[in-house]
Amino acid sequence: SVGLTSLTGAVASLLFLRAAARRQGARKELRRKAEVTRRADDDIEMGFEDTFSGVKNYVNPWEEYASIDVDTKAGKQQIIYGEQFHPYDGPVYKNVPVAEGISFPLDPTKYYEPLEPPEPGGKWGDGRSPDGNWYMEVDGETIQYWQGQGKRKRACAVVRVMKGTGQFIVNSMDGAGFCHDYPIWWYKAMEPICSVGLKNECDIIVKAFGGGIGGQMGAVRVALARALAEKDYSVVPLLKRAMYLHQDPRQKEAKKTGRPKARKSKPWHKR
């Protein structure tokens, strides 16, 4: 009975220490948030989401959703596509999540332009303009485009899609000529945009490098699908169900020492 009493006291002490540690961690987190709020401008507040109504004081531009109706034995079922994000509780400046300890506008002696975050709902990074879109100069005219990157085996590709008449340019060459007029390679690369019916409404400019032509066209296929998802997220259900957004992870197996190839070996003779 003495041993049981000692064990019960030890467990109670352990639970008490754990609860105290949790309370101390919560107090530290509150002090950290208060310090961030004091250091930042008056326009900066902490992010929150109403549990009941789902209203947020910030906008996540990558939080996009699209739905599709699928026929099942029990009837029609709606499937929703989109990335799942954790609730954000960090600093928010004009409905835009920002890094801790930074005040706006940024100091021009320390940072390059833009000195203000993008508009709520605008994406940033990857060479985007301050409004969250991509632009390029063509014959002195500013044209908007949508971009995607893809890989296949040892090949990589960067694809830009813009409104046009259906041109397909790969490394400054016509797409069919780059594929040596081999229809399988050309169709592999163009299948995503043909599936959504935009082949003759968009121009495609590709920079492909590494690997062979087959691998490069596989990389173009993934990059083109990602660029179309950037252009119109409503086509994501079709692209996902057709596996166009899936990057093939298969690679060529490495050659083994003492063998001509990865698995091939010389004939064995007993005598």
C-alpha cells in the first residue's frame, strides 16, 4: 500500500508539473504577441477566425476551392478540391498576413520596392508584379501571362501561357519541330490545354532544359497544367482527375558496378 501511495503521488506531481509548463508556455505566447503588437504600427493586428461564422480578418490568396459533381450508385456526390490551411494567428496588416516585427511602409534604405504588401487576395513571389499578376513586354505592349513549372526524370520546364492564337514555342522553336514531328511527344505536352478547350485561344512559350525530349515534354505537361490552374482554378477538378497535375516520380534506375546496366548481367556459364 505504501508503494501504491508513492506511485499515486508521483503521478500527481508529474501532472501538476505538466499543467504548470503549459500555463507558462501560454503566458509566454501571450507576451510575445503583445510585444509584436507594441513594436508594429497601429494598423497591424493579430489574425483570428470566428469559429461559428468562419469570418477572418485576413485573406489567404492561395486558399482556393473548386467543386465537381460525380455520379455514384447512391446519386450525385459533390467533391471539393482545394488545399487545406491551418488557422493563422500571426500579424495582419490591412487584411494581409505579414512577418513578425516588421512595420510598413518598409525602410527604402534596407528593402527594394514594393515597400507595401500586395492588396488583400493578391499573390506574391515568383517574379509577380505588386498587383499579384505576371506581365511581360511584347513589341512594346504589356501582356499578362500565367506561369507554371514542372519536372520529369532529369528534365525541367517553365511554361508561360498568354492569350493568343494557339502558338506553341519551345526554346525559340516551333513545338512540332522541336519534337522532330513525333506526334506522341507533342500530344503529351499539349494534352492539358486541349482537354479544357483552350488550344486555339492561348499562346504557349516554353523554356525546357535537362534530360531528353521525352522527359522535357513530360515536364512541359505538368508545367502547362499548373499554369492553367493559375489562370482559372475552376479547371483544377478536371486536371486532377486526369492526372495532369501529378508529377511522375519514376526515374531511371542507376547502373550497378560490374553490370552493363541496372539489372542486366553477363551470361553465367558453369564451365
